[in-house]
Amino acid sequence: MLWHEVGHPPSRGSGASPCRLALYPGECQPLNPVAGVGDVGPVQPVRHAVPVDRPSEEQTAETVRQVRALTTPEGAAALARAAALLAEGVDAVTALTRLRAEVGTDLAGPAWGIARQRLKARATFGADADRMLFTGDTLEQAGRPELAARRAARLLAGGADSVADLGCAAGTDTIALARAGARVLAVDVDPVARELTAANAEALGVADDVWVAAGDAVELVAAARGGEVAGCGAAVLDPARRAGGRRLLDPDRWSPPWSTVAELLTKVPTSVVKVAPGLDHDRVPDGVEAEWVSVGGSIVEALLWGGAVSATWRRATVVRDGTAHELTADADPGPAPAGPVRAWLHEPDPAVIRSGLVSLVAADLGATLVDPTIAYLTSDGAAGGPWVSSYRVDEVLPFNLKKLKALLRERGVGRVVVKKRGSAIEPETLARQLRGPGSGAATVVVTRVAGAPTALVCDLINQG
């Protein structure tokens, strides 16, 4: 039974087995239901806002063949041997020479390439990385599995049990959704992405709940009806935001473009879209929650939640030491007041800044901004908690390189960490210029205070 024929995924226990589909509005045909994606024949052209660099059909077909070869017992042996050579620190030329002799020319290059991607992925995916297949592009697009699990749990909390992953790449979101209990239709126009998703779902034991399909997200969203897309009651979308190796800052140039993002959020209320963290707040549709997520002090993703899943206006999620802390606002809290620099300087987490919730933290700390345009806070007391990193202010002076160097030398400071906000200086360059013979250390913050270029000499006390 095919999902598209009945308007919804087959129920568990129905006897229907996962299959690969060629899925377009008004068209559905089964693909080869073996490991990997079968021959779908000609694929309809995909409409993108701008040309997207794509390999030739011959290159794509060869990559698909290589991925399939690596899922065989011979491929697994080649991958294991490549991983061993990589662990031994053998250089690429020597490793490839050995692999060609031991596993054959066809498997040597692909096995070495995947082994290198697995090594990169290990820090993010842990033990799962050694069972998964990635290309460089799909690994770059893949998010952190703990965040994918968090998204999946929230998306399914309202009772949805079938989800369309519209642009599955290597299947990392698909796998998280299946692990959370959903039946997942993984859609991508790229045959390599479909092949990777099928292989990774099989390797991680969720293939029974995953269907892989060829399809155009633009067309599928355009055909969405009754709160469903492609027969699924929920959807995940992660638009491609790069072309030719460069970031696309204009959402209208994403693939699929912003118009499809907005249409999905309207038509399928149980949905989540990953967007660029720098997205203009004015782009966020009414009734849609925008969330910014940071891990260890670095912003890693921004999410737009459809109306059925939205719980607030804006959310900042700060993950520290594996624990997620959430700050929310049901309406724009407005700006924090500004005031003179006091005993403590606080740097809000980037998720707090991007979500526009700095004033909530300021009110909680009894703090003010050092400048109306700068996201540094200052207060009389220290601050704990995840929302800010705090520095004890030792000196405040107008920015002057000569005077700053003299002050640090007088204080016996040799090692300097430079931070900046609202300044054109290069932190690494200034840190070298300020380095001295002393044994002490200090943090120098270069910013604007009441509009004037200012240097603050500080000690870091609380790192979030």
C-alpha cells in the first residue's frame, strides 16, 4: 500500500512494508524496495528561486552506485579497513594505495572518503557515526542528534504520528523522528540524499518506519490540503541555504524559497522549519513561534514552529552541559534601559540576543545596557544562571591603544583575551598588540559606552 494512494501512511501492523516512492502531486509509483532507492526514471525539473549547483546525472548515478556498494558486506569490510588506516594516521596516498590492493579500486576511494566523514561526524553523532554514511555536503547540513530528538519530541507531542521530512539529506531528522515513534516519509529531489537516508535508516534500525521518496518540496507544499502534506499530518523542512559554497543571506534565494516556507507554516500547522539564525524578525509570520538555540555559547539553529505547535512568541533555548534552559516571551518585551558601566559586565548568550529577549534578562539582573545599540549589560552585582557570561569590571577608559598597553603592563598582565561588540577592531590583532611580559591575565572588552569607543579591563567570573 502506498501512502499517496490512501492519503495517509499505512498503520502499524497493517502488513504494509516500507517502500521507496516517486512522489509528485498526482503521481505515485513504487520504486525498487531493496536497500537504497530504485531507478525512478526521469525526474521532473525542480523549480528553485536561483540556480543551485548540482552534479551531472552521470556523477549522481556514480555516487549512488558507490553508496550502494558500501552497504554490501564487501563495502562494510572496506569501510572497516579504511577506518583502521585512518586511525593509524596513514596518509591519504598510502592509504588509498593499500586499499586498492586489498579491497579493489571500486571500493577504495568511496570507503576512504566515508571513513573520513565518519571521523568528522563522531564528535557530533558519537557511536552512530561509525554506522552512518555521509557526503561532505550532507554532513555539513546535518544538525546535532540531541537537538533533532528535542524537535521530534515537541513536534509529536500533540499526537501526530506521520511526518514528512521535506529534504531529508542524510536522514538525520528522519531517524530522530522515527526513534521518537513517528512513521516518516523522507523526501528529497537528490537521489544521493535518498540513498543515504535509506542506508542510514537501515543501519540504525528504524527502516520499518521510514519511507524514502523522490519529490519536490515546492510542489508537495503547493498541493498540501487539510493540514497535511504528502498524506502526513506533520512536516519538517530544512531549506538549503548555500549555493556554490556560499551562504545565501536572502531567504527568497533559499531552496525551497521563503514563499514555500511561509506556505508550509500556514497549510500544515504541525510543522517546524529550520532557518538561518540571522533571519529578520519581520519575516516571521503571525502566529508562528520563532526559537533560537545555542549550545555551549554558540548559536546553532533557528526554528519556526507552525501554529499548532507554537506555544509563545519568541523562545531562546540555551544548552549548557547537556541541559536545555528556555527563556520565553508572549509579546515583544521592548528594549532594556541604558546606563553607566557599573561593577559587573554581562554578555548575554547569543540565543538571548537573537531572540530579542535581552530586556527580560536585564530586568531579572537589575541591569542596564552600556549603550542603547549594544547587547552588553551592566549591574552592581554578580549574575549566575545560563543567560549571561559575567565579568568583574576592573577598569573603564576611553579606547586608546597606548594608554591601554601601559595600564596592562602596570597591572602585570601578559595574556589578554579581547572581546568586542560595536567596534571595528580585530580581536586577534589587538590581543597580540597588548601581549606583555607579565604573568597575569585579563579580558579586554572593546565596545561603545553611551556612544563613545571604550575599553573595559575585566576578569571572567561566570561562563554562563
